[in-house]
Amino acid sequence: MSNLKGIPIVVSGTKIAKPNGIRAIKNGLKVDRRAAAIPRGDKPSWLRVRIPMGEGYQRVKQIVRDHRLATVCEESMCPNIAECWGNGTATLMLMGDVCTRACRFCAVDTGNPRGQLNPDEPRLAAETVQLMDLKYVVLTSVDRDDLPDGGASHYADCVRRIKQRNPKTAIEILTPDFKGVPEHIALVASTDIDVFAQNVETVKRLTHPVRDPRASYEITLSILAYVKRHYPKVLTKTSLMLGLGETDTEILETMDELRAAGVDIVTFGQYLRPTVNHLPVQRYVTPAEFEQYRRLGLSKGFLEVVSGPLVRSSYRAERVLEQANCGLNKSNVT
């Protein structure tokens, strides 16, 4: 930790103590002295983001402030926050803000929560959805390898309480892998959800070093296949970041393996390096290339392929059934 005019500044990659006593590494990865600085001004024009505005966005923002609510939309500085909030969609992060894993693309703090959970979170999550008047909510979470079931039962409780209080709200869950244990996956997949998502994040060859060593490309595929096999009415979904060094051949092979697992929806977005300690960007994928991946995915049988530079896994999730690339390219729908 350093100081700026007497104000403590937390440096990315250093150890911190959370208010609840949990010790963690800020932004997930320790300081890498060998890492090259992130170049300034090298991002292409299509990655520029408009300043959030709009009546719907301002209303939700005020609710979040007044009730001290936490959303992934703000925590991750998502470039699509105004568009999603303005249309009644938001993403909530469950089970705290300290992850037991340290993926090299993710800036969530890492550490060992030592079993800490807020037993009141299911009620608070349900109230949050009601206050924000959400038509569609995405529930995600950190990995909680410190819990016997990875937090699956807690996750399921949150879904049930949200649905009890907000019966008309559609629910998508973007889950940890729960170590691939079928019983734990079933705990959440058997609740009243509309979409079950688990992200492969990248192509098989790059799974390590991109993801934590405990994560597995094969486990993610098996989870998605399990959910589709046992809960066929639930849509299954996954996401990939591009620009990490993958090839077109690998992207196509990944699509084929996802379809073989019964995955309905896939999203593609540009990887952006969150801190100097994280993996560098290998290339910036053009909008034309993203559109090509979308068309190829649709030709392979996906219900929808949401593909664009600023797309994130939960981008305009409520519009996926329109099969119009979530509004990105309505005039080019095939």
C-alpha cells in the first residue's frame, strides 16, 4: 500500500485485509516484476466506450447508491452498464468478493474466505432484484473451494428467494464449476432458472495458463453437457474471450465441442488486460472478425451467438431469444 497526499492507495497485486478479516491479493495476482507496462493509447477506435447515461440507467444507479447495493456491472467496470441497466438487466455477484482461485485474466481479489458466508444474502439478493425492478437478473459468484459444496446450496437458496419475491423475473446463473461434482451442479440447475452458464473462457490449448490450474476445459464441457441432459428445458450458455493467442481453427474446434455438449448459446468478446500483472493482449479482434465468428456459430446450430468487441458474458442477456445478436446487428441476421 502506498500513499497519495496522505490517502492510502492499494496497489494491484499486494496483500490486503478486508473489513471482514479475510486476507486477499488485490486484483487476484501478485505483483509481477517482469511484466511489461500496459501501453497507453494503443486500443483501436472500436473499443472506445460512451459515457453511461439515460433515464433507465440513472434510475438504477440511484437505487444502487441509496441502498448500498453491489453489482458486477460496476465492480468490473463493464462497458455495457448503461445499456443493460437501462433495459432492466443487471448482474449480481454472490458469496463475497474474494475468490479462492487466481485466473490470469481476472481482476477479482483472491484469498481464502475460510467458510465465511452471509446467511442473509438470499433475502438481500431478492430485495435487490425487486428494488432495481429487474426483468432479467444474472447471478454469478466467485469460486468458493473453501466450502464443502462450493457454495451450491447457498446459490440455490438465492435463486429460490429471488423467484419467490420476483416471480416474473427471468434468472440466468453463471456458476463456478463446483469441481464438476454432479450433485452440487444439480442443486442449482434444478431450481427455477432460465439459463445455466459456465464459461470455458478460452480454447482448450490456452486453458492453462489463462485459467487457474484447478479449472478444466473438460470439466466445464461436462458440466454444460450434464445440465442439458438432465434439465433439457434450461438453456445452456458459455463464453470465450478472444485476443489471447487462439487461432481460427481452435475457435471453430471449440464451437464444435460446445455443440456436441448441447450448448445453446455462446458469446465472444475482446480480452482486455485488467492490470500489468495479468496476461497481455495478443491481438485486437476486429468487428468484422467478430461478425464472422457469429455467422459461423449460427451455421453450426447455436440458438444464438453474441459476438462483438465489447461483449461480455452477460451482455444484454435478456435479448438472447430474439436471435438478433442481442441487437448488435439486426440488419445482418441470417
